[in-house]
Amino acid sequence: MKRKFGRAATPVAVATAMIGLTLGLGAPSGAAKASPVKVGIVTEKTGIFSAYTQEWLQGVNIGLKYATKGTNAVNGHPIHLSVVDDADNPTTAATDFNSFVGSGYKIIGGTVDSGIATELAPLAQKNKVLYISGPAAADQVTGANRYTFRSGRQTYQDVTAAKGYVKALGSGKTVLVLAQDFAFGQSYVTDCTQAFTALGDKVTSLLVPLTTTDFTPTALQVQADHPDIVFLAWAGATGAPLAQALDQQGIFGTSKVITGLANTATYQFYGTAGLKFNYISLYNWQSPHNAVNTYLVQQMRRQYKAYPDLFTADGFVWAQMVVRAIQTGQGSNVAKMIKGLEGWKFLAPKGPQQIRAADHAMLQPMFQVQLVASVTGAYLPVTLQTLTAAQTAPPVSAHFGG
């Protein structure tokens, strides 16, 4: 049973100016003068997902340095990166995307918002440009068209990583998917229904508008449903008031909670109850042991005096993909760039990853983690299990054309 709680938001157009962003990178002195490759990013620098964008762009910065060996150039062609703020507005995002196209950009990336990513994908096919989405997780981005790729995971991979938790609780449970009412949350409802009903559980859902600020009615509805398991699929700055409302209604004491571990700033949201949750995670900087992740961690400490956060590795991968595309298609031949990315296997901060040629799914490791309290009282993630790319691979989407 799928329910929607309240009314969906109506987007309001917000004007956005294109700004150039060097991200601290420059062409090496004495480098051969060659035509630059212009790369655009459409993303939310302001809005409820702005914190995700900040860490993602930090990953882009470090990933470009890594993939270009510090030159910010490929075969002598400097990469000129421009970022625009769509303020989490789909109309603005589409306008910005088209502006990049009109200015001759052949490679465009972003966004954090799944709803926006699914609207930008058709523009890539229409204009025959390469679109590499940011960490937007909706399944619909995979297989959208041959011009669209993703740099992060998709919701199916999250749900597959959580199946072990649900199975361990026994069959015949009631699972409530509590999510936001846009492509991101809707994708979780579809995936959870498919995955958990196959385990013998009953799945219902409660979808909440993105504009919601008072979560007491939401918490009361969850309380009235008495679910055995709450699969909490949430993103953005409203996670804290939601957690408070759920805690006030005693949800954390009556239901088993499975959720994705969000960025570091959210670790305290659920209080001590959060130490008992089952978490899935797309990245925990302490877990992967490889040279690429070591580079990312070291550069984060050096440049930002911080450790990589939830989406830092996705930004790094996005940069690796951009450099690969330029290497294979000189940043201008879109058909060659697509061919160069399809089937590509590479080492990312998380470990071995591959872009599946059939539908452009990003096959990658996933993690089951637990929060523990340190001696200082801070909450820290500990990886319980690393699931391989093969273990979490989504089914192949219908083959695309165009």
C-alpha cells in the first residue's frame, strides 16, 4: 500500500548566474597551449541538499587532481570547469543545462537531487551531449538513455545492502518505507516492495512532501501503523526535525529502524537510539584499503582539514569519469566519450567499480555499518560488512536507444 502524506511542492523559478570554478586547479606552467575542454556542473549550492553538494565538489576537486596527475589537463587540453547553482529547482536546472549546451559544452554533470537528474537526462539525449549525473540516487537515471551516466550508487543497491538486516529479523514482518515524495523516495518504495515481499514481509509506505517542516503528523501516522520495521529513506537538512518528531512519539523504541548512514553532521540526529539502528552506507572512508582511497583521505586532510564525507568519493569518481571521457573523445566527440565509458573498469576510493555497458549502471561496493560511541562521546561509523559490486548489482534496465 502506497500513501502520500500531504501535497507535493510547486517549484518556483529562481534565476541563477553561471560562475566559473577552478576548484584550486590550474594548468601547469609551460604547458602546451591547446584548446580547453569546457565542463559544466548543474547542482544545488543552496537548498536542503547544499551540504551534500559541498562535500561532493571537494571530491571533484581532489579527483581531478588525481586523474590528471595534478595538471588539470588531458593531453595538453586544460579542463575549464563551471558550476551553476540551480537552488534545487528543476526549472532553473533545465535552463542552466540548456545554457551550457548553447555555450558549446559537450560534458555536463550534477545533480544531488534525483528529481532534477531524471529531468536533465532527456535533455542530454535531445542535445546529444554527455551527462554524468552527480550523487542523485534514483534508479531511473540508470538506463535513461545512452548519453546519460551516473557517478554514484542507485537506490536498488542501498536496498540490496539492507536485505541481510531484514532477513535476519524473520519473515512475516511489516515494513514501513518512510521517504520523501519525489523520485528519490519513490524509487525506494519500488525497490523495498520488490526486495522485502520476496522475503515474506508486508511492505507499506508513507511519502512526505519535501516542503514539510512540521513532522508531528508524520510521526503520529507511523505510530498508528505500528510497523515492525521502519526503512527510513531520507536526505537533506530536514532529517533532524524528523528524527526529533519520531523520537517524541517513541518510534525508535517500538520499531526496528534501517536507514542509510548520512553525512557526518547527522550522526547525532537520533541520539543514543541511533546506536541501535541497522545502517547501510555508500562510503565509509575508514573501510576501503587501496591507494586511491588513501590519496583521497590524505588530500582531504591537507586541503580541507577534514575527512572524506558521504558524497566525497562520488565527486572523486565523477572527476575520474570526466577525465576518462576527455581521454577517449577529446572532450568534443560525444560518441567516442560514450564508448570510452561503457564497460570501463577502474579503481575508485570505494574499491573496484565498473560502468555496465548495457544500461550504464555503476557497479560498486556497498557497506553495512554501525555507529559506536567513542570515549569522547562522538559517534563513529564502524563497517560490519563490505558487499561487493557483484553482490549489489541491480538488474539490467531495459536497453535504451537514441
